[in-house]
Amino acid sequence: MNNIIVRPAKEADLPAIYELVRELAIFEKEEAAFTIGMDEYQAQFKQGLFQVIVAQSVEEVIGMALFYPTFSTWKGKMMYLEDFVVKTAHRRKGVGQLLFDAFIETSKHQHCKLVKWQVLDWNQSAIDFYIKQDAIIEREWYNGKILFEL
């Protein structure tokens, strides 16, 4: 782990981030739902719509946490962790912990009162990871969404 650098993403990292999100979509059995193009990633990153922290080995980006600030009407400013993934070959080596710690520190530094994310009910290794972080796993809420065709 000595050769892993965790840092804020740069625009040049976006192709690697995009591929990590694709890997996550495949893992979650939802590759067909991954329809966003790289051009939109670039435009929204430049506008500051989201932030990313990457984990980089000597030669490549091997993991990332993508997140954005939002608002809790009960608590105040919060950070939403949209995607958190480490390449399969680098899992269970502490890279995810480094990324998660950096995400938490970034959120605290930006004066957030809490962080939130979703985890699939069948992804027991992720659930176990979050429980190890002293996270509250809410099982009584359902997710809702409406997709727009533009």
C-alpha cells in the first residue's frame, strides 16, 4: 500500500473514472443502465457538479469515490457518495479504506453534518465494510426515482 496515492481527481483522470463507473455498473448487473457519455462527465466535472477522489498506483487509477454536496432538511449540509469502487484486482488490500477515509475527511473539511450513500442489499461485503465504519445501515427506506428521456 506504500505505492498508493489518494488525491483529488483532475480532468485527465475522467476516462479512468468513467471506466471505473462502468465496472461498477457491470458488478451491479446494471450495465445497460450506464448510458451517460464521457462528454457529459467532462462538462459536469468542469462545472463542479461533482467531486472525485482517486486512488492511484504507480501506473494507473485503481479506485475512486465520486460525491457531491447536498442538503438534509433535518441536519443541514451533507455529502452524498454516489459511486465508490476499487478495481477488482486491488480489492481487499486497504485501497477502499484509504478512499473512504479521504471522502470522510473531505466532507468534514467542507463542513458537512453527515454523509449518505446507497448499498445494494445483496452486496454483503460492502455492507460489512460500512458497518465496520460505524455506519448506520437504514433498511426501512425505499428508493424512488423518475427517469426523463431528453
